[in-house]
Amino acid sequence: MGHVQRVRSHFALPAHRRVRGLLDGEYASVATGRGPELADLREYVPGDDVADLDWRASARSGQLLVKRYVAQRRHTVLLAVATGSDLDAHAGLGPTGPVTRREVAVLAAGTVGWLAVRHGDAVGLVHGDATGFSGLPARPGELHLERCLAAVHDAPSTAPADVPGLLDHVRRTVRRRTLLLLVVDAPADPAGAAALAPAIRRLQAQHEVLVLSVGDADPTLAGTAAPAGSRAGSRAGARGRGGARLLPRWTRTDARLARESAEAEAACVAALAAVCTRAGAAHAHLDLAGGVDVPRAVLTVIERSRRARR
């Protein structure tokens, strides 16, 4: 099954029907001039183009009337995903077993991308890690979106993510205003979140920024693992299948460890959310361990962005 098809399958569920229509009408505005659909007529005012006059309607009403059309505005959506070894860590347990952060990132980026291509918008990609960044130009269509998601899914995991570097790369290379979706790993500590504040603030000044942070799996749960090079793996002890590191078995019943781990991640997420709020960017945290539904979380972050624009 392709990545776009997986994303689309989530919207067949009744709970997600509202997501499918979320952006309906968001890219249309009524204006004088040429357009694909006539909206209404209004009285002529000096400065209007005489070519827009509706002479028949004007003759019937006894006053000059100008045609107004629904002008479609197409946007560019840029998916910026911090790839690297951190994405191979587990984000939580799904119905069929452990789910990696990479799978969550692909689903989140794919959800926004799919909503965009349904409206004929162009979708582009920037991704990378500490070794460098690359991407795909913005183009419309599901086939191109599939290429973008495949690039994230197949990105190398030999180096750690570099979120500050990714943000700086976007700032330097993307000049056109976009709807910018940032999919990043949750910061390792509150100070790490605070360090991102200047970059997010600069990007928000140029783009409309949505931030999705991907959470860690509960390290005390059986079946969760992280690769040796990842942040979670560096905190772990024994090595499990496939070179993954697992916490010692006794930790899985340690309530204090579970509580402290949850509190530490909550503090990091709260710090990142505060940074985004101050910058005017919308943020949502994708925490499978906390039962978060990814498409619902994407709906939440887009709705927050819509409210902020009003």
C-alpha cells in the first residue's frame, strides 16, 4: 500500500469526515475581475474595469452593475521534516505492534499534503539531518505527494536530526510565502525548545507555520525500543533485536520511573508549545503513548491556525 493510500484510508472513518472538509472554502475569495464562477453583482464605483460591467443586468435595474467572481487562490504547502536516526525510535504501540516516529511523521505530513492536493495546491518537501538537507520542489497532485512521503520514509538514519539546521535551511532557501508544516522530534529538554524560538519567530514572519512534534514511547512499556543512535536509545541499557536498545526488564514495573519520564516529556512539550504560541505559530503534539489520534491532531493544529488568522 502506498503512503498516500494509507493516509486516505484514515479519512474513510466516520470520526475523520470533518477533516476531509476542513480546508473547503479556505482558498476562495470574492473579487471583481475574471474568475471561474460568478458570485454576484454590485453597483459600479469609479475605478472598476468597464469590461466587468453586466450591461443586461444594468439595463434591467437602471444602474450600472459590475460582475463579481469567486477567485480561486492556490497556495504552496511545504512539508519540512527533521529526519535522521531519531525517527527510528518508537512513538508508541499501535494495533499491530510498535509504531516508529518515522511512521507518525509520514502520516502527519501526508495528512496535510493530502488535504492540500485535494484543493489543487502544490506540495513541496524539505528534509534532512545533521549531514545535510535536500528536498523536492512544490508540485500539485497525489503522485508528487507520494514521492515526498517516500523520501521521508526512506531517508537515511545514520545521523541524528538537526532541527535548528532544518529551520535555518528553510529560512535561507524558501523565499515564497508558504503554509509551512514543521514535523520535528520533541526537544530533549526545555532549554532545547527555547533555543528554537528565534528561528520559529523568523519563519512565522514569512510563512504560516504549523508545528507538529512527535513524542517518545513510554520507555517502561514492554515492546518499545529505540535505535542505538537515537536520543531514547542513548538513555537505555540493554540491546534488543535489530540492534535496538531496551530498558532493563525491572524498569517496566517501576511506577516512579514511568511518572518521571512522562513529566520530563511533558515539560519539553509545554516549552515548545509556549515558544510556538509566542511566535504566533500553531502547535500540536503527536503522542501515541497518550492515545493521540494523528489525523485528529492535524485537525487541531489547522483549526488553531485558522482561529489565529481571524
